Amino acid sequence: MSNMNLTLHIWRQKSADDPGTFEKHQVVANEHMSFLEMLDVLNQTLIEQQKEPIVFEHDCREGICGACSMVINGRPHGPLGGTTACQLHMRHFSDGDQIWIEPYRAKAFKVVRDLMVDRSSFDRIIQAGGYISVNTGQAVDGNTIPIEKERASASMDAAACIGCGACVAACPNGSAMLFTAAKAAHLGILPQGEVEEDRRVVAMVSQMDKEGFGRCSNTYACEAECPKEISVSNIARLNRAYLKASLTSDL
Amino acid sequence: MNWITRFLTSSLGQKVIMSLTGIFLILFLAVHMSGNLQLLANDGGRSFNIYAEFMSHNPLIRIVSIGLYASILLHAIQGILLALANRKAKGSTHSTGKVAGATWASKNMALLGILILAFLCLHMGDFWFKMRFTDQLQMVSYDGYDHAVQDIYSRVSVAFQELWIVIVYLLGVFALAVHLVHGFQSAFQSLGIHHKKYTPMINMIGWIYTILITSGFAIMPLYFFLQ
């Protein structure tokens, strides 16, 4: 097990109104640690020195909850493709590295403190239309509605979105199109969700605009940084669905 | 809110405006470039001058050209508004300032667009404005053509003797090329046209189109300058 000495430049910001600045820290990490465990080690040291620990968000640490939102060396979730920060291991860094760690930068994601941002704008997009209206009652039998494998797979690929917000952080425009598109697609592709698609896409896009996210300019930086590798074909699908809903529905 | 207003002011509706005006301008460029290839006809400007006369007097083309001016304005104004809104939505950038996975062109469409617009003002001021609103151009008559036409060919050939004008044109065409490489495929994505069968084809056609159109435009000033 080899240890490495790292110099961390970590963003410290007390609240959304505080301008914030980078703070330099030294940490000794071993290659088997995850990135978050490395931060835990640093925080333990800070606590022992009676200093304020670094605030960062985390939950499952298994790459499925989307909480570990941070930008490492300019890239959301760090240098490894298709990986969340919690699943990024220190073996991908070398002894003596300088690492810059900062929060997601977008007007719609206000910094709560240090590396933690408020992503409740995503929740409000879901609340606007990212659901299927089903009357409660007895669950229907499985496979009552036949669905082609291709459709089921396309829906599952979109449903892999963990709502981490890396797409917004990666986007030079701070746009939430990949998130909104994935959430609209995983429901809209399936017959159960197709029924409400017009109302759903209009409501979700309106909410997305209201939250102050930027406009998609098809740079595809989101797809490159998405830890779940969600395809930008979902964005085209949302464009298509929104165009259809706006021009042909009663809405 | 009225559905048309809602659609046109939504983020996706704004992209549709950019896409449709962009596609119209792409079609225009093909016509403009192929028509202007008559500059290379080596007939003292006869075919080019008669073509220019036709393009500026045919009523149908006059109507289309109003659509063209409207498209240019709409594309430019909407593009600048989008870029400003996006800058506001992003706020500050990350420490490295680099965006992984995105091409330089895709991140600088507004800058390229402003360069193209500046070039366009110069270009239209030199030829289009002089032809339409002044009588600075000489009139020439050709055998077999019933009336005298403005000699825009001479103006073009004189302009392209100047090195700085040639350089400005080549830079303008280069900015256009970079803008088109991203813009062509982006126009289809914004309309929701994305398919694993067709997207690679669209990208390929975009590249071929960009190379053909911009090299066609680049040849014109070079032809006169090197003569």
C-alpha cells in the first residue's frame, strides 16, 4: 500500500452570499481510498486541530445517489469518465499532485457551504411533471403491457440518471437539459408514461427555465461528464417532444 | 400565456428559432456561393453582372431576400440574447476554465457569430449597399442583353486587388467555417433530429458542406488577387 502526499486547493465559502476562496491543505492519502475517504481523513485532522471541517455532500458512496457533487481539477466528479466522486479512487492520482476541489458552478445551484450546493431546483423540475399519475389500488400483473426490449432498454438508459447535476456543472451555459431530458425520456418512452407526455414536457421545460438554468447550445460537455453516461439523444428527444406538445396539443 | 409566446420565449423554442433561421442561412450560402462562382467565368464579368442584375430585380428573389435579411437579424439578435442569458446562468467558471468534451467551436458560437456579423457589415457595405442605394457603379451593356446593367464585377475585381481586403475576407470565411462545423449538426439536434442511423450522416454532410462552401468563397478573392 503506497501513500501519497497531496496538496489540496479546496473552495471555502460560508454561505451563498460569501464570495468564497481557495484554501490550501496537505493530506497523506493511500491509493485504496476513495476521493471522499481522502476528504474524511483531512476533515478528521481539521476537527482534531479544532478547525472547521470541509462541508461536502455524500450519502450512499456507491455511485447511485448523486449526492457527491464536486468539481475536481475542473471536471465534475473528477478525471475518470463514467464515475462519481465517491467511486473515484486515489490510485488515479500520483504522489505530489496538486488537486483543485470546488463546488458546481451555476446560478441555479446556490452554494450552501464549501463544496455543497443546493440542487432543489432539480426537485422542482420533477415536481412539475416528472411523474406518472396512477390511481392507487391493486398492482397490475407484470407483463400485462407488452413493451419491446429496445424501448425498455432506452428507458432504462435514461432512468440511470442519478440527478447529481454534473451535466449542469459541465455545461458552459449552466443548462439542465441533459437532466430534464433524461427524466422526461425514461417516463415518456414507456407506454405508461407516454399518455401524459405533452403535459409533462411543457411543465418540466417551463420549470427548468424558471429556475434560471442556461440554454442548451449542443456542446455535449454534459454527455462527456455524466457519471451515468446519459446520451444527448435524450436532449434531441425532449426537443422533439416539446415541439410536438407545443404545436399539436391543446396545451 | 398565449401558447405561441410561451413556445417562442421558452429555452427550447429559442433554439428552434436559431435552428430554422440557421438552416435557411445554410441554404442561402449554397445559392450565394454557387451563383458567385460566375466571377471565375473569365468573360469580363458578363455572366456575373447579368446574374447580379437578375438577383436584385426579380420580384420573387426580392421577396426571399426580405426573408433573408429578417433571418440574419433574428439569428444574430437571438444568438446574442442567448449568449448573454447563458453567461448569466453559468455565473463564475471552474478553476481551470476548461470544458472537457466540448469542441472550441461549440463553446464560441457567439464570438464567431459576432465576427461573421462584423464581416457581413463590411461585405454588404462594399457591394450590396453600393449596388442598391448609390449610383457609384458604372453601367455596362452586353450584346444580346436588352438593357445596361451595373458593373458590380469591376467593383469586386478592384476590391480584391487590395491585400487587406483579401485577408479580411479569408478571416471572415474561416470564422464562417468554424461556425458551420458546429452549427450545421447543432441545427438538427435542436429540432430533435438525432438518430444513430442519420446523425453520423448529418455530421458528415455538415463537414462536406462546410469544406465546399468555404473553399468556394475563399477561392474568389484569391483568384482576383493572384491574377
